[in-house]
Amino acid sequence: MAGSSFGEAFRISTWGESHGAALGVVVDGVPAGLRLDTNRIQEFMDRRKPGQSKFTTARKEADAIEILSGVFEGKTTGTPISMMVRNADQHSKDYSNIAEIFRPGHADYTFYEKYGIRDYRGGGRSSGRETIGRVAAGAIAIQILEELGVEMCAYTKAIGPVAIASFDADEIRKNPLAMPDAEAAKKAQAYLEDCIGRQDSAGGVIECRVKGMPAGVGEPVFDKLDASLAKAMLSIGAVKGFEIGDGFAVAANNGSVNNDAFCMQDGTVKKETNHAGGVLGGMSDGDEIIFRVAVKPTPSISQPQKTVNVHGEEQTIEIHGRHDPVIVPRAVVVVESMAAITLVDALFSNMSARMDRIVDFYQKK
Amino acid sequence: MAGSSFGEAFRISTWGESHGAALGVVVDGVPAGLRLDTNRIQEFMDRRKPGQSKFTTARKEADAIEILSGVFEGKTTGTPISMMVRNADQHSKDYSNIAEIFRPGHADYTFYEKYGIRDYRGGGRSSGRETIGRVAAGAIAIQILEELGVEMCAYTKAIGPVAIASFDADEIRKNPLAMPDAEAAKKAQAYLEDCIGRQDSAGGVIECRVKGMPAGVGEPVFDKLDASLAKAMLSIGAVKGFEIGDGFAVAANNGSVNNDAFCMQDGTVKKETNHAGGVLGGMSDGDEIIFRVAVKPTPSISQPQKTVNVHGEEQTIEIHGRHDPVIVPRAVVVVESMAAITLVDALFSNMSARMDRIVDFYQKK
Amino acid sequence: MAGSSFGEAFRISTWGESHGAALGVVVDGVPAGLRLDTNRIQEFMDRRKPGQSKFTTARKEADAIEILSGVFEGKTTGTPISMMVRNADQHSKDYSNIAEIFRPGHADYTFYEKYGIRDYRGGGRSSGRETIGRVAAGAIAIQILEELGVEMCAYTKAIGPVAIASFDADEIRKNPLAMPDAEAAKKAQAYLEDCIGRQDSAGGVIECRVKGMPAGVGEPVFDKLDASLAKAMLSIGAVKGFEIGDGFAVAANNGSVNNDAFCMQDGTVKKETNHAGGVLGGMSDGDEIIFRVAVKPTPSISQPQKTVNVHGEEQTIEIHGRHDPVIVPRAVVVVESMAAITLVDALFSNMSARMDRIVDFYQKK
Amino acid sequence: MAGSSFGEAFRISTWGESHGAALGVVVDGVPAGLRLDTNRIQEFMDRRKPGQSKFTTARKEADAIEILSGVFEGKTTGTPISMMVRNADQHSKDYSNIAEIFRPGHADYTFYEKYGIRDYRGGGRSSGRETIGRVAAGAIAIQILEELGVEMCAYTKAIGPVAIASFDADEIRKNPLAMPDAEAAKKAQAYLEDCIGRQDSAGGVIECRVKGMPAGVGEPVFDKLDASLAKAMLSIGAVKGFEIGDGFAVAANNGSVNNDAFCMQDGTVKKETNHAGGVLGGMSDGDEIIFRVAVKPTPSISQPQKTVNVHGEEQTIEIHGRHDPVIVPRAVVVVESMAAITLVDALFSNMSARMDRIVDFYQKK
């Protein structure tokens, strides 16, 4: 079944393997007349690019994005925007020793079970490089959101056991871990150096905040805004959990505390607290949207690991080479991108919710 | 935008409001020739039915399911199965005092913002009664899974601060809280009585386990099996979080521990541990699938709460009447149902993954 | 695969078999705040109802529509509208002589090949009664279109060899054949009487005209407005062809004639002719939309016909009972309904085509 | 709304404008393990390539296809296949005289109405070059069909008033008009030369035949096989009509003739005639599938034509340059491609129709 597309009214379709000729995305449903800042797209690419610090893989990829369609004289035309990155750094190395082995924590085994075949040169579609298309599309979605006054910010909330204790938005881009707390970032770096020393890897938590989302966006039953965000997040390779607002903490709380009281402020309805995380009944409530995702430790580690091969023989594998000791910092922009894509899709889908607004839309036209 | 359907190859479309004439579901994509046990469907309905203990709403609803199509001489015909429950207990009470007030923690405000209108007689589509259709459909999905050797079991893992410490599957249906630990169930009941005494409500955690899922099911990019499960779960009214396998605990773990080593057992590939929760790279790995959801405390409480009305006036509301102090026990069957629907959809979608199997399928025919 | 739904932003899902308990439809994506005239829905039902003249089956079905959800205090609420008709006239007759025989021109054989099972009491899902749900949904779509100033009119263009020679809209509802030409209607009736005398059946052509459709609706590539209309029309049981504007006649024409010249009229762009039928490049051009469908002769005839049964034995079958000698007149409202549904879906999907209008939509809100 | 994708289980997404950097397609849902003959893809590209005879545009485009993903060591991997053609022949000519004029018969006006913007360098997405992606994808679909024993053949049935009188499959590729009748091809060429002399263009009819389709494929309600084919065909730029089997001729026929009698032949069910065109009730009946499409005359002609510009001023336009006097011959491969894509999608979707076959599929695995 075709499963490489995400979204309906605003839909992205990614393609490409980690060691193939190129990777890319087709973004369909981009409205016409948007002045597109292509530098912003490259900036997004650069945020997920490897080789930026010792905490990300040393593999060098220019990851220069090429826009192939859908933009004319600096503006979107309403037609699909196709974007592509050539795989510059295709090692023609000898894969014979790992070609038939299932790496623990990777999708090698499940991919082989599903398709009966495997591109053994790397993770194939299950590689982190698949997110190149997501991030390029996300950079477009972000620009659409900005036109609508919606702003988005994702960052590292925790690396291993080190969580942030303060929040300074300016700090996020200053440290290599994308943490909004310089102190925590330092501690996290020390923790990562320790992990590297032990030939091990670390996980973490990413948090995302969205401001300015109009109220009433999202569908009340299956296509709840938070349900779509959950799917978007769990579709990212290493993500193992999603929570919105107070998330799992609600389980031990009481209704009297967890309910957010409504009040009036400057003539508009507000909530006094935001345990809900900006979504009530699957629809945005006008408040800040806050959610978190759990990211597992990088499965590629150089310690010897027990595993089996395609012939059903038990083996020991040591994965050497270029791997991130933690993927959280590079995944931040992926989270931001997928969230932006989800929100744009929901905003567009919401436009036919009321008869009076539809009449108004077409009369005006 | 139409958002009342879930699934592609196996698709359910629910309809109906809490205080309307009826609620129901259309289940499309049910394969022909399945001998359908309709008693099982009613059993599922009864598991989510209110009025079964003092820990669920006292509202009495027979919730007798009627099958309107798609079944002939005890077997499914391949055509849509339409099922319906009449709303027996429609109070014609006076809603004037709450008709214009936004209840905290409910979707009243967001629904009003989205649609400019509100069915003030209850939660409308955002009511827990919407899940009637999901559960009826889930009871069909479960029977399909059983034909394929897949078994599913959901239960209450925690109520408020009380978590299970042991697991006895037989215990689940014996206590009113659906907990697999009789001791914990007793403690949880005491906690809930305390909540009721304080005019308050409680939340909790539901866990679901799936055995027998073949390996390689789920799509490797956006339609990952766990991503689809996450969406299914977050689409349930009060759910605020989802995690698979070790979930949020992976964040503080190391790769050397979190990676599940592969080994051979009775000639087949197995994992020595199951931190992954049965899904690798979005595809089932043949191991048990384990996931959890966080359920928020029932928002309807009889304590006075601060809120506003549709005219932008601040108000105090006290919600009396029949409400569950905790919705977790009744939500267990909803979790089970949505999981079953998601898995059936994934199993069907997976059938065209390999050319050799497609050729074999059609040659045989 | 689930295939009982049509439309995306405005989606209908039909269910029910000809001889089951009931038939119905779930209409999802109806905007909130539409004042719904339910009498109009019953009027639509009555237009497709059998037993209205000797040219339609004598079978009596009240076909009283029941609205089960989605409407509150006379207005739509934005939630799915579920509608149902109970099968009043379920003959408990003896089917043993036809239960195992494949009727020529019917879907008995293909249904059996696909599902390995057959509801032998009638056409099941392939019965004309499946269109009950389409027509009920169409009556809602028509009312949405009217709010937007779009008007629709379908009629019989030809019965067998008898085509209309003039057009009088008022005449359509006056004769039992839904022809806009009283003279042709008389001739067609004579032709049908002759067919009945010969134990035979007739086909025909239905034409549909849409006025007031705003320009630019429809998508330029796969979801062209005329492509969606073509699918909608061919999804109606007996339809074997679709053409828009000059249709098949374009094949023998020249570009110089077939191109419609643009001109200015009252300050707006118009076409001097309408060979295109109101659609250019898949998008509405503001002109009248005109299309036609070819309807095959009713396959149920009482003449002896050669066929085979499920055991692979050759048989002779005579289909007695209540059958329309021509289904064209009753199919007119089905064509109108499916066209309305298609247009509403396209109008809603079109709302996110331009960035400036999206900004305007949300700023206003 | 995103409208650049076609198909569900087998889905293509095309992108690119006639005068942009490149055009291409992402084909998702290709099963793994198909040995892909890439020469066949280029052959398909060459069949639609311009500049092959005086009856097609003289514009020279190499249209060399590049495969960017989804194929490894000559076999498909189950991941999306991305293919691209660079636009070699991008004239940097002066468009100032046509940039603001709406060409009659083209989508210029409707595109402008929809998007408020226009890529005036050519037809943009409404150009025939958009079909490059369809044909590349079609060449893959054809190879899948061949693995399943399904063979497909499309050809020109008529050019203007000249229709074929005989059928010789070998002749189709021998004449520049793709006609299976050498005599008719000669007459049609004479007719076209006459059209060229008159600065005019011609239309025609394309017929497509499919052999070996298993019975029971297609869905019985909205996703009927012929309904999906109709949509696929009307989604091709210049197509104005679709008919299956006897098509519009059924309207004047009687049931006794139009019904195809079933008989037994070599132990299997056959039809004695094929008025139905291989589809009954929306499902394939095992017989040859036959359908036709009407193609309008090329709208670009060099005669002066009356039109208007974006400023609402009436103008006269003469479209000089490189244009096909008839697009039928080059559209034949597009018809074949879209039909193949539709059939593959239907075959894949059909695999979950029966419970016993699903059980068998997974048990075997």
C-alpha cells in the first residue's frame, strides 16, 4: 500500500533512500501567490544536516536543495512543489559484512520480512535521511503559517537524564543540542561525551510550542488536531511516545485541577491555565499548543551486539562508522516540520466548516 | 472537512450525537465469508455501557445494537455493515441554565468556535457516546484478527496514583475497574471513593497488548503501525498521551540497553527483550505489541468551576447529574476496539507489498 | 477495500442491500448552520421511488426517509448526517429457483467471483435501491449549492431511439419520463409500450445542466471537475458512458470550431459558444456545465435468456416480477444527486487554492 | 486541495510545468521484487515524445527519464519510485505578447480564475507535458500487469471523420497515427494535411483493450472499475468523453440484445457477446475490457481567434509556433498508461475482499 504521503488538503509525498541517487519530496496543495523564501528552505535543511558538531555524525552531506517546480518569479503557483537533494556522499564501500545482518534497533529485519528484499547499503527508507523531504516541505508549511500569524518553536527538552530547568528561546540555536537552557546544555554535553566514551548512545525529549493558532481548528472525531499531531510525530523514525499538554501526568491528576477555567481577557475567551496543551476535544482552543515526543537512543552503536542474519544464524555485530551519539538535536527541525505540515493541513480542511463563511467566501470572489 | 472516518482498506465511519435519535457506524471493507458472532458485538457494547458500577455514570442505556446490513445468513457479504443504537434515555430536561455556558475541560468552546453553533443538550459528537460506533466496529475487527491468530487484551494499568503491581488476565473482567491486579483494584476503588467524596474525578492509564501479529505489517514511512495506533488512540476523547514499548522511558536510556538483541528460537527470529514494543521502523516485528495511553480525569465535576458563556460573561458552573468519576474502565474496550481496527487496516493494506505474493494470490484464484 | 464512500471534503458513505433491513447513507462534511429543508429530501426520495407509472416497477415502497443525526433545531450542526429508509416491502418469497443462477446483464456473476458469496434475494448492493442513500445525500448537496447560487437540472434526453427536439423545463416533472419535450415524451411512451409488449426493455440518455458555478473550481490535474463527474456518473449502476460539452462529437470537429472564443459581456469574461460544456482544463469556466450519460436497457426482462448457474451448468432463465421497462426516468434524480455531491466536494476543496484568500478567511474570523 | 495524485493502493503523484526545470512523478505502492525493465520506461516516454512526424509538434525534447529511487540491483524495493525528465528545450523567448491573453480552448482563463496567477510561458500544469509522469508510471504499471497475465493495447480508432474499418495489431506502431488499419491511416493523414493547410486542428477517438483481467476486480459501488477508468481518462487534458463496451449505443438498444448471455466454455463461465465491455456492476467479468475516449482538436491553432486578456480587453490572438495538428497519436500511450495504473490499483485493492483468502495469505507467509 502506498504509505509515503502525509496530509490531505496539504499533502507531502517523500521519496528516496539513504544511499540512492537522491531524496526528495512533492508538496501538493500549496496555495498560489505565496512569496516563497527559498533561503529559509535551505536553512531548514542545514538545521538537520549532519556534521555540525561532535554530537552528530561526521558524515559530510551538502544537502543543497533544488526546487524543480511550482514556483514562478518567486511565488508559488498553486501547483506541486517538487524538491530534491542529490546524495553527494555515496560511499561505494564494501557492505558484504553487514549486508545480510539485521542490526538491532533498526528496521532491517522488519523491512526484510515485509518486502523480502533489502537495500543493505544503509537504512534505505528507514534512514534518517528520509526526513530531508519532510524538512524541505516543513519549511514551506512554516512560511504559510507565518502568513496566518502562527509561530512555532521546537527544542530539546531533555538529553538522557538531563532536562532543561529554564527557558531562553534565544539560547536554542546557540548550543549544538538545541536546548533553551545553557546550563542544561553543558551538562547534557558532558553526559554525551560519557556515552561516546562508553561506545553508547543517548535518547531524549523534544518539546514543541505553537502560538497564534486560531480556535476551532481540527476535526472533532477521528481527525482531531492532537491525533493528527500524534501520527505525524510517531511517523518520525525514533519517536516512541507523544503527549499533549500535561500528557501522561494527567493520569494521576484530578479533574478540579486538570480542567482549565475559562475567563475573559481583553474581550476574548481565555483559559487561566493550559493543562490541555491548547486542544480541547480535538480542536485548537486559541491557547498555546504544547506537545512533547520521546526519542530513543540511536540504535547504531559500536559495542558488540548479539543478532542474527538472513540465514537464521546468530551473529555478533559491531557498527562502526559515522553515527550520531544522539539524534535529538537534529530531530528538532523534523518535529517542527511535521507539526507545521499537520497544522497547515488542518487549517485548510477547516475552511468548509460553516455555511455562512462558505457563502461569504464565494460571494466575495 | 469530513473527519468522521478512520482507516482506508478497512474503514469505519461513525455518526450520531449523545442526545440525538441514535448513534451508529458504517464499517466498510469487511471481507466476505466471515462468520460473524453478533453476540460478541453486544458484549463489546455492554463493556462500554454506563451504569455498571458506582464508578460509572448511573445513566441507564440499554445500548442494544441493531445490525442493518452487510450480513446474510450469519456471514458477512463483503458489503458495508451498518450498525445502530437508539438513544433510549433522552431526557427532555431543561437545558436553559447550561445551554450557553462553556464547560471547562469539555469541547463546548472549541465546537462553538469551529461551527458557530452548539448542540447544548450534551457533548454532541464530543460525547463519550460517540464511541458506541467504534466499539461495535471494533468487535468485528477483533473477530477478523482472531481468524488470523491475532489476540488482543487491554486493561487498566493505573487509576490516579494507583498502578498495578502484578498481572492476572483473568482478573480484568472480575473487578469494575478492569485492572489485572485485584489488590490494586481495591486500592483504586478506595481512591475513587475519596474522589467522589471530594466532588472530584480521576484519570488513569490503559495498556494494550497484542499477540500473534505477523512480522512486517505497517508501512515504513508515514503510515507506520505505531503512528497509526497513536492517531487511533489520540482520537479517543480524553486521551492525552501515547507511548509504545518503553515509551517516554527511552529518553533516559542508552542504546546498548534499549536495543533488543535478535536471537534464534525454534528456528525463527526472536528478540531477547522487547523495549521496542513489537514495532521496528513502523513495521511489526513479530513480538508482542505493547502500548499505553494516558486518560485525563473526567471533566464533568460537581464542584463550582469558573467559566464564561457564549455572550462573553464570566460565570460559575456546577455540573450535577450522572457522570463517571473516572472514565478509564469504560474506555478500555474503546482502546481495544480502535487498536483492532488499526491492525486490521494495516494487515489488509500490507497484502500488496511483494510482487511474488501478488502473483501467487491471483494465480491461485 | 472499502469502496462505499464518495468525495473527500464532502463525503457520502452508503450502505444497505435491496432486501436487507434498511438502506442509508452517512453524509460527512456538511457545513454547520445550513437551514435544512427535510421535505426537499423526501421529495428527492419520491422522485426515485418505484411504482409511479406503468413505466417503473410496480413494487410499492414508501421509502420514507428518517434523519438520525447531524441536525438540531432545523439546522445542520457540522456533524455527520445519517439517514435511513427501512425496507418495507421485503417479500419472503421462494428464491430457490434463481438463488444459484447468474442473471445476464446483472452483477450476480462478478459479485460471486469477487466475494465467493451472494445475497440471492436481489441485487444486494448492486441493486438500484443502493441509490437511496445517494439521493438523500444529493438533496442536501443541492441545498448547499442553492445557498451558493448554483442551480442544477437533469432530465431525460432520449429513451431508446426517441430523443427530445425541444426544451421546456416545466415539462420535465409533468410527464412520467422526465422529458422536457411533451411530444417526445408521447413518442417515447409508445416506444416503451412496444418494448413491454415484446417483453423487452429500453435504455436512454440523461442530460444535466448546472448554472451559476463560479469559475476556477476543480483541480487542474487528476481531480478535474469533469473527471470527478465522470467517476460519479459511471458509479451509477447502468451507466455506460459519459460526455461533457460536445463530448464524442468533438472527435470529428476542428479546433477552429470547437474552441470557444472569449468575449467581454457586462464587464465579465464570457464564452461566445460552449462546446467545452463549462469546463476548461478541469476547472469550471463560469459557463453552464452540460454533460450527458448513457443508460443501458434494464437487464431484467421476462424473455427466456441463456445463462449458467454457480455449478457451471447452462440454464435458461425467465425473470418475472416487478421490473422497470426503462430505468432512465428514475435515474434522473440520481444523476442530479451525484452531480450535486461532486460539485459541493469540488467547491469545498477549492477554498485553499490562494494564499490571499486563506489569509483573508482567517483574519476575518 | 492537493489534486496531483491518482490511485490509493498504487498511487502516482505527478509534478512539473511545461517550461519549468523538470517534470516527474513519484510512484508509491510498487510491490517489492519486480524486475524492472527500465528500457521499457524509456520506450513509453518515446511513444509520447514530440517531433516524431509532421503530425506532432516539431519541438525537440529528448525526454530522457532518470530513475532516482525505489530500484536496487534491477529490482523494485517496495519504496517509492521517483522519476524525472529535465526540460531540455526551454525557450527563453519573449512571452510578452501572450503573457496576458487567455488562449481559447486552453486552461489559461480557468487557471487564472482559480489561482490568481499564471505561468504564462506555456500551459504550466495544464500542458500535455504533465503526462510525462503518467507515462513513466504507466510503464511500471504495465510491467506489473504482465506479471499477472494482463495485457493491454490502445490505438487510434478515429482521426476526425476517418475511423478504422479493420484491425491489425501489428500495424499500430507502423504508422505515425497509431491506427491498426493502414488504409484508414492513409486517409487520416490526408485529412490532417488538409487541416494543416487550413491552419486548423483535428480530434479523434482512442480505443483501449485489456485481456486477461481476472474476474471480480473493482468495487461494486463508488469505486467501480469503469468509474475509476472514466475518471482516469477524463483526467487527461483533451478528453471530453468516455464509454465502455457499447457505450452510448446502449441507449437505443433493447435489453434482449444488450444483455450478454452466459455460457460454459472449457469449464469456465464465458459471455457469448461482450456488449458490457468486460465490466458488470463495476467488477471485471473476465472478458476483454474495451473502452473508448473522445479527444478534442488541439486548441492551439494559428488562425486568428477572438479572445480577451487579463485586463478584460477583447483581443485577437494567433498562436504560432510548434503545435500538434492532432494530439490523438501521442495520447494513445497516455490512455494506455492511465488504464494500466487504474487496473493495478484495483487489483491490489481487491486482495482483502474475502476472509478465506486473507487467512490463506497470512498463513502461508
